[in-house]
Amino acid sequence: MTTIKWFILTLVWLFAGSNVLAQEPAEQATSDSVERAENAGMIWFDRMSEALRSLNFEATLVQTQGDRIQPMLWMHGRHTDDLEVELLIHLNGADIRILRLGDHTSYYFQPTDNSYSLQSDVTYGLLPVAFYEKFEQLQPYYQVLAGRGMRVTGRDTQYLRLVSRDNSRYHYSLWVDRESGMLMKMQMMTPQGDVLEQIQLTSFQQRADLPVSLSDLRGVQRPPRLHDSRQVSSAQMGLIPGWMPDGFELQRSNHRYLYETQVAADYFLYSDGLTDVSVYLSEQSEQGLPPLAFEGPESFINTVVNGHSVTVVGKLPLETLRRIAENISTRTTPVN
């Protein structure tokens, strides 16, 4: 993409939150206006991350992924000793509850016995992990731009556009409550602008103190921490992903047995702070999956490279996953 095209697209994104395009020609805008929008965007993003950590609130929301719609109850607060507590309850389908106390997160599935706990100071499954941190760590790989806001659930909001700098990742639109800094709405989109996932609060009540429903959860019984003794060995295939988009770092790798097929595979987890991508490498077999590819909220590709079955899964464009899959390498360091 040429510099001129990128500049024009940036100007359009600045005003996407209100669905009103700039009235003056894009070429008349100055780089100063883009810089001001980016500086304001970083300030608002950091305010949002602080609100997600510090506010006492009760909210309801709807998460939409394609045809799947899931309403949820979301509560958060801090005890007087500063212990952070968060509770997320699915209101449709299976009874799923996620409880986080400090850095201990438990996932309850009823009536099955698949409940488990993790050591984590964020609640996975709702928002990207990086939304709970300052924008500084994302700045090398993403640009955040403040634009015109709109009303969401009856509240005035500030619009933010989170854009991948290399177009190898999904983009995000965020609407942040001007009064509290709370995230009111989020859309995850392809680089072409197709909405893949949306979260919108349908009610929001900020409290001066910890919500009553959260006050007695310290003593609730916790399920055991997730652990599988078969997954403790190191990777054994002698292969690694040879290419990743800039900013993705290896979080962990091991040799495991895939849950559904019990096929032995090397597993690699990478993250850029906002998005995770998982890579599975196994010996090719007749029982393996046929070549498959899907782009969506959670994209995946399954293919065969040099006699090995390669599966890549993550919230990334399909072409990015394809490039990862096609660059499996015996090198010890990623290729450029």
C-alpha cells in the first residue's frame, strides 16, 4: 500500500465512530492532525485500561460472533485491601462462570466436571489481554487514533481506532465512556473492514464500593489448576515456526497429545500482547485432517509441510496464518 493510500485510509478511520466522513478533502489534512489523534488515542486507551482494573461496576453485555449471540453478566471491583475480583456469567446455553480473584482465575462448567483454574490476572475469553495494560507495549505494532464518538447504551463515548501497522493483524474499533473511561463497545474487524466479533454493554452501573454480589467470593471452592502430566516434555519434532509477524514472541512450547485425536504434537504459543497464535506440528498420518482453512473470529489453517501436519489457530487474517504455516523451519531463529 502506498504512503498516500495509507494516509487517506487513516483519515477515514479517524471519523468512523460517528459514520461521518471528513468534509474537507483528505489531501488538505496535515500530519499534525494525525499526530494529535494518535496522542489523544493513547491517552484514552490508557484511561480505558485503568478503568478495567479499578472500577467497581455491574454490567450486562452481548457478545456476537457471526450467528452466535451470547448475553453475559459482568461484575468487577476491588476489596478494601485492593484485591481485584471479577465475575463473568454466560446467560445462554451451558452454565459457564468465570471467577477471578487477584491472579487466580477459575472456570466453572456446570453440570460437567471440566472446571479448572489458571494463574492469570486477566479474564480470558472476553477482552484481549493487552486491553488491561498501557498502550506503550502495543505501540511498535499498532496505531491508536481518537475520532468522533457517539452514544452507546445512553452514554457519551470516545471512539478509538486500533490499527495494525503492517496489516497482518485484525483491527479494532473501541467506544470508551467519556465519564468513567469504561469500554462500552468493541468491534474486531478484518483489514478490509468486515466485523468478525462485537461486544456491547447493554447496561452499566458504576458503584462507589465493591458490588454486594462479589463481597463473599473469597471463600468459594476453587477447581484444581489445569495440568496434564503428558504435556511437560519439551518439543520433539526438531521444527519451529520460521516466521511470525513483528512483535510476536514465543510464550511457551511443549510436546503434547491432542485432546480429540490423541495424536502426539509439538505445540507453540506466540503473542504480541494483544493477539495469541497457536501452532501444532505432528507427523502426517492417514487419520489426519484434510487441508482446511477458515477466516473468522478465530481463524485456522491446516496443511501439510515437508511431511508434517501443520495447524495454525489465532485471531489473525487467514493470509497471515498461511504464511506462518508455510514457513515451518529447522532453524533455531525465525526467518525474516
